[in-house]
Amino acid sequence: MTLLKVAPPREQEVDLSRTYDAVVVGSGAAGGMAAHVLTTRGMRVLLLEAGRRLPIEQELRSMEWPYDHPRRGDLPPGYHGLSLNEYTIRQPPYAKGSAFKHVYSYVGGWSGGDYVKNILVDEKDHPYTGTRYAWVRARALGGKTNIWGRLALRLSDYDFKAKTHDGYGEDWPISYADLAPYYDNVDLYLGISGHRENLPHLPDSLFQRPTKLNAAEVLLRRSLARIGRVLTPYRAGVTSDGLKHNRYRNKCFGRGACNRRAGGCDIHAAFDSPTGLIYPAMDTGHLTLRTNAVAHEVLVDRNSGRARGVAFMDSVSKRTYEAKAKVVILAASTLESARLLLLSRSRQYPNGIANSSGHVGHNFCEHVMGPGVTGLVRDQVGKPHTLDDGRPGGFYVPRFRNLTDRQPGFIRGYGFEGGSGHAMFPPGAWGTPGFGVDFKRRVRDHAGAFISMGGFGEVLPRYESAVDLDPEVKDAWGIPVLRFNYQFGDNERKMAEDMAVTAREMFEAAGIEVIGVDRTVLTEGWSIHELGTARMGTDPKTSVLNQFQQAHDVRNLFVVDGSSHVSASCQNPTWTIMALAWRSCEYLADEFRKGNL
Ligand SMILES: Cc1cc2nc3c(=O)[nH]c(=O)nc-3n(C[C@H](O)[C@H](O)[C@H](O)COP(=O)(O)OP(=O)(O)OC[C@H]3O[C@@H](n4cnc5c(N)ncnc54)[C@H](O)[C@@H]3O)c2cc1C
Ligand code: SF4
């Protein structure tokens, strides 16, 4: 094992007088993948990123012990992370009128908020309006991948052909067979740890070494197997065996820092877009990076209606520039890409570019979460301590509803993320009664015996679930902000009720003592899995993009992030975002070479 860090490559000078082959907006999972695939195919690419390029190891400081930090990782005075109560009783913009100088989404309120305060956006500068929504945004090179939770799952034809299965919504214009080779590419290029289960509804990846389940998790796995359900080790977008082709990343050495704070891995065993995709793309000599570049319009050629580049503003000087390119690729994340499309109004595209269908901003979907269960495994009380948080994740229970059965109250399904065992801060300590020596002994004895899990359910896409531009409110750069018109519906509420019931049942069946069942549905947005807003489809009247994430209306415009997803499924989206982007960018590069773009 080597912990040697290789210095990032030197940046090429941006030359705004030239026309690049492609300009990519956004450097997260989607934009990083676009940069990787296109530069490997020899295209000259300019990558525009609104945030800064941070010295990320100095931000994350994964090796720092809590007692070495002046506030044990908490935010400094004057900084504030929003709470569930604030999201529940107030309306956006949540930072408006706040006495705090800086306000962050709820992720900034987690333990270790100080480590992410330069990665998350300050809500004071980045307001949004409309219905309640806990919008978590990261503005830095790499976007949210700097701190993501690493659960890396595939979708299946239960998701891509969901309409065929239950009649609701639309099928995707692709099937699993179309995407499987690209999932394989992502697995092999970025590394994923997991265990094969041969499930038709959660296809296996090409896994590296899995993380180990602990005793309580094995107990639950065995019990679930008896009723035909599965508990599998966390499928982590983490290289557990190392990647010989990538000199910027190391294999996981199991310190668990990614689990103790908001996420982030100093040695880049957990995938992040800069070390996984962007630095290797820079090494090709074909990638130019422009950070602090806030894109605010896709520029259009007046005669042909084709995209001719992107207008952006320097985030510090607020000066505006134009980047010229033969192909424009948006990858600013689901909601920001929709915002950019809507902002790009012109004579040819009065409702925003690529929006002849009127579907941009609509069919917004994500995951509903909140309900779950906590239990105690009596056999584990007083057992020797183990390093359970020294791993990138606990376990995942894949969907089991509406596969072969038909639930009376709702369609689609949900999965559970969970974990058990010892952690740096002993689980259950807050709830343990008493004080003094006896209290400490009880906390120590019980610390490894708790097990918990929480559900992530599919939110149905609905045309009326939408974002548009607020006619009045602007961000700190004078750019109109998004206005939400979005709420969970009856299907989500019924599904959430079922999550709490089945979670309890599964623990009880395993002989786990249930000590708490959570039924609260968290505010819309909490899952940080926003999807839809520019969906793919075969019909230009009801979709924005074709199966290659290419705008129906504008041949040389692509949108390669989660906005293209037709439905949310209940599996975490990042691996699918990257597999789709890989597929589309291969198509794009072929079309470019043939002169079709
Ligand atoms: C705490 C946390 C836990 C998560 N856990 C998981 C998980 O376990 N599994 C999973 O699959 N997903 C998880 N996610 C979600 C995952 O991070 C996202 O799905 C993924 O990062 C989306 O990639 P993206 O490229 O679309 O967006 P992002 O990663 O957000 O990148 C978008 C980039 O575009 C930039 N940008 C935005 N607007 C502009 C503009 N106008 N001009 C220029 N640049 C712009 C942003 O600054 C950003 O860098 C988690 C996220 C968080 C925050
Ligand atoms: S457990 Fe592995 S992936 Fe997580 S921070 Fe440690 S080395 Fe990185």
C-alpha cells in the first residue's frame, strides 16, 4: 500500500479566442466523465466550473482526529447549517433574514461541517424560492463527488421499463442491455467494491474486494434470506484493490473517515471526479480547465440555431466572457442544467433552448427518505470492540416491493441503507441514561450492538413537479434563481408508511430488539438525488433529449447529467449518471468525427 500523493497536472492556459471542439459545463460526476471520454477520443475540450479548485486534502483532512480540531469539526461562529425544523417551518429562500453571516444546507450541520464549508454553497449567495426543498449544492472542482456517500448501484429493466411493468409514466428509450457495457467501463475505470448477488432488479457490478459485514449484519442477512430478501455489503464507489491505471488514487485503507463526516477521502480511494476523471483527462493534453466560471447562457448561432458556445461570468471579478465551441455539453447537475436551459432564451428559443416540448424543468423526481428502524442485538452487548467504521459503508437491502407482487397502496419500490457496530463516537451514547462510571461502562458495552437502517424510495415523475425561473429573485451574480413547485404525492406517502412497517418486521424476524421506529418523512430534496427536468425519450413532443442525451431541438447540444433520467428508480443515481454520460460521449465523439455535429 502506498500513500504517496501525486501532484495534480498543470493547467493549460484558457484561450477564449479559439473555438474548442467541445465545452463542458460542470465538473462533477457527469462533467468529469464527459471530459474523460471526449479527451481520450482526441477532442479538444474546455471545462467550465463555477466553483474553485480547492486544495482538497487540506479541506477534508481525513486524518485529523476530532480533538485536534478546535471545535471538534464544528462550523465557526457565524456559520450555520440548516436544520430539519427550519426546512419544515419556513419557506425558501431559507437564508433570507438569517442572523448568521453564512448559511449552508443541512449537510453543513452534520458533525464535521467545518470540513465542507468551502465545498458547499453559501445559501446567502445562492437563494432559491417556491415550495420547500432541501437543496444540497457543492460548488468546487468535482462538485458533490468530493463528499458523496459512495453507494454505487446499477439500475435494471425494472427501472428502464417501469411503465411496461406497471403502466405509469414513460419507459426509458434504452434498456439495461444498452447500458450494461458502460456500467462495466465505469466499474473497471473507477473501481467499485461489492459482493455478487445475481439479482435481476439490482444487477451486479464488476466488483473489487467487498467490505466485511459484522456480526449483527450477518444475523440480519441470514434472517432476510429466509424470506427471500437480500442484505448485501455496501456497494461502494471505492477502489478496495487499487487501480493500476490511475496514479492519483490509492486503494482504501479502511480508516472510515468517509463515514465519520460528510464524506470525502484524502487518499481518493473513494471516487471523486477530479482524481478519478479530470486529472487523467488533463494528462491527455486535450483538456483545458476554467474554474470560477459561472455559465449563464448557451449561446446560439442566429442563422443556424445551433449552439455556438457558452457565456460565463468570472465568479470573483464578475466580468463576462464567451467560450466558443463546436459542441456544448451541459453537466451542471440536474437542477442547474435545467436552469441554464431556461436561462438560454433567444429569438429562436423564446422559452429556453431545447424546450420546444415545454418539458424543460418538468418531470422532476428524486428519492423519498426518512422512515427507518434502530435495534439492539443483545448478543453483541459487552463483546470486544471491532473497527466497524473503518470501512466505506455498511450494508444495502435492495428493493423487494412490486417486483413479482403488486402492493395495494403504491407502485415502485424502496431499498434500505444501514449499518451496525462500533464507531468513533459510540452509537447510542446520547440515549443512554445515567452518569459516572456506570454510564461509561454501559455506553462502552452497548456501543457495538446497535444496528439501524433507513429507506430510500422512488418518487414518481409528474409533469407538474417542476422548477422554473423566479421572475424577481436573483443570486449574488445577478442571475435569476430557480423556483420550485414540487411536493411528494400520495404514492410517496404510502410507500414511506410501508418502509417503517417492513423495517420493523425485518428486525423483529431476525430477533433484533427494536428500540426505535422512525416514521417522519424528511423534507423534499433530502436524498440529494435530484433527477428529471430534461428527460430522454423518443418523442420530441414529450421529451427534451434523445437516448444519447442529445437535444431533440439542437443537434450539437447535449445534457449528460441526471436531468436526462426518465424516472428515479430507488437506486442511488451516480453510477448510472456516469454510465449514461460515457455512452453518450462515445456517440458524440463518433458523430463529431463523421462531421455530423
Ligand atoms: C452528502 C452526499 C451524499 C451522497 N451520497 C450518494 C450516494 O451514496 N450515492 C449516489 O449515487 N449519489 C450520492 N450523492 C449524489 C451524488 O453526489 C450526485 O449524484 C453526483 O455528484 C451528481 O453529479 P453531477 O455531475 O450531476 O453534479 P455535481 O456533482 O453536483 O457537479 C455539478 C458541477 O457543476 C457545477 N456548476 C453548477 N452550475 C454551474 C454553472 N452555471 N456554471 C459552471 N459550473 C456549474 C457545480 O459547481 C458542480 O461542480 C450524494 C451527494 C451528497 C452531497
Ligand atoms: S474508509 Fe477508505 S474510502 Fe473511506 S476515507 Fe478511509 S480510505 Fe477513503
